[in-house]
Amino acid sequence: MLVPRVFLTSEQIQKRIRDMGQQITKDYPDGPLYLIAILKGAFMFLADLSRSIRTPTRVEFIGISSYGQNKTTSGQVKVTKDLDVSIENHHVLIVEDIVDSGVTLTYLVNLLQQRRPKSLRIATLLDKPDRRMRPVDVTYVGFRIPDEFVVGYGLDYAEDYRNLSDICVLTEETPEAPA
Ligand code: PRP
């Protein structure tokens, strides 16, 4: 049986996001800053991060998937929903929930660079550096975490657990036999 065990509490997450928002506000004194969230996992992080940034922002979504129903990347990245607007000559901040192998962001950074933004940076809530297969330059990192499978706060396992307020480690536990 898979059991979610709390790894980062909602309070820890919210505090860290407020700090990230302050830093981003300082770094981008002038708007509009385009926040591009990667569906689906980043939806909750985007909601909180955007509210902690004081610079005028615009919110856009891009759908990218490489995991399907699996726990590890398939390496095959596909765009499931493209941007609705041009980002040419705008400051762009990609908002991601987790950087794991780096496959998703390597693909996305290449794609967005071709559209000539004024600047392009990445903010991720979680970073798992031990799993990196492709180097990714991430400017804003919420938490560096060990190689554990995490769910909650937008992150899923086969589409479950996204609505948890905490970030949890999913562990395999044997249910206790009834006495
Ligand atoms: C997850 C996560 C990141 C990506 C990170 O997305 O949300 O976008 O994987 O992994 P990587 O660094 O190994 O590429 P997923 O493909 O599971 O889609 P989802 O966000 O809809 O859950």
C-alpha cells in the first residue's frame, strides 16, 4: 500500500515561497513579467508564487509531459498545450514544480529561446540534483531535496495526490494484519 508521509509542511512551503517572491520582485523591478507555468504540476506553486511577487505579472500556461503514468521520465517530451501569446521581447520566468532529470526544462528552454524573449529564467519549487541527466541553469530554487519520490502541492503519482497542501514522500508500506 502506498502511503504519503509529510516531508515539507504547508507552512515551510509558504514561508519559502514568500522569500522567493521577494527576491524575484527585487530582480524584476519593471513589469510585465511573464510567468509561464508548466502544467500540470506547477499550478499550485504558480498560484502562491504569483501572489508573493509585487512586480506586475502576466500568467501563461504550457503543457509538457514526459512521465505518463510512470515514476521516471520516459525521455520523450511532448507539448500537450502551447502558449497562447507571443513572448518576444518580454521578461519570462518559467515556473516549475520540480526539476528531476532536467529533460523537460532542457526541451522547454530551447523551445522558448527560439521565440526571442528579452530574458529567460527558471524558478522551481523543488530540485533533485542527484537525478540530473541534462544540466539546467535554475535561478530560483525553493528546496533541494534527496532522491525520494514526492507528491502533493501539485505533484502527482498517476494523477493522484496533487491536492495535498504538504509535500509528501510516497512510501510502500505493508498494512498491519488485524489482531
Ligand atoms: C513532472 C514535473 C516536471 C517534470 C520534471 O511532470 O511536473 O515538469 O516532470 O522532470 P524532469 O526534470 O525529469 O523532466 P510530468 O511529466 O509528470 O507532468 P505533470 O506536471 O502533469 O505531472
